[in-house]
Amino acid sequence: MNTPKPPSIKASRLKLIAIAVVFAAPMIVAGVLTFTGWQPGSKGYGQPILPQRNFVDEQLRVTLADGGDYAWRDPAQPRMTLVALAGPDCAARCFETLSGMAKTWVMLNRNQHRLRLLYVGQPPADPQHLAAVKTYWRFGHDAEGKLAAFRPTGADSVSALLVESNGTALSYYPAGFDGTGLMRDVIKVVK
């Protein structure tokens, strides 16, 4: 009768080391990639706001059209704010950008309640455009000019800010921003 030979200790150790390498290799590669600064899918389309700003801590006042102040922290429930900052003479191109931003809100579907739209600046002069914008946006005025650095200087242009529910400004989208990129960022953070 032939009895099987027990595996040698050296062969067993090599198998154990091979199994450990198979499980450890992905973690080591991920650590190296993270250490070098590469992280898949972590980049947004907006520009990060550095140094970080919290509009609640700064007591940044936006006076609404009805006379009250805009509450960066919604007392009813945590909601993000998409702020549109209009340049001088908001007209057709400005209205087109605002409409695209409102479509982003509409596309959130059942998560619409988690995002508020705030328009800061002079409303569009055209009554037809004004009526359409009022459907989705709350109008306000930067009472102390603290948002001036984000406001576009070109005529008929819009820039945007995405503000966390606690008042922290997350991303800045300068005039001429990619509307699809903004939509992807909003959908990513509102989910």
C-alpha cells in the first residue's frame, strides 16, 4: 500500500506566502496610488474653495426679495444650496445658464427637496425671462458684498457656488462652466 507523502514544510510556507501576496497586493497598490495623489473618481468639475469658507460662521447675509435674510442652514431639514451669481446685464445667455441649472434641480426627481436654488444679483431685465426664472429660483442680494470674488464681471454671464447644508462652500464654477459637470457634481453630493 502506498501512503501519500506529507507536503514539505518549505512548500507549505511558499503556498502561504503566495496566498498572502494575492490578498495584500491590491491594498499595497491602492496605498501607493493614494499616497501619490491619484484617486479615481474623487475629482469634481468645480474648483475647490480654498481656504474653505463657511457662510454661517462668516455671517454672510443674502437679503431676499421679501426682505428677510437667507438661512444657509435650513431649520426644517439639511439641504444644500446652489447659488447662481449673475454678472451685469443678465439676458439671454444668462437665462440659458440659469435654465440649465434649474434642469439639474428637476433631474434630481425625488431628491429635489435636498437642494435649494438661490439667485444672487440683479434679476433679468426681460419680463419673460424674469417670470421663467422666478419659477425655480429665490432672489437675493449680497448685502455686504462678501460674494464679490465669485461674481463674474462679464456681461450676460453666470457663475455658481455649491454650498453644503451647514453653510460650507464646497465648489466654485466660474462663468462659462460646464453645465453637465455641474449636474454630475450636484447629483453626486445630493444623493
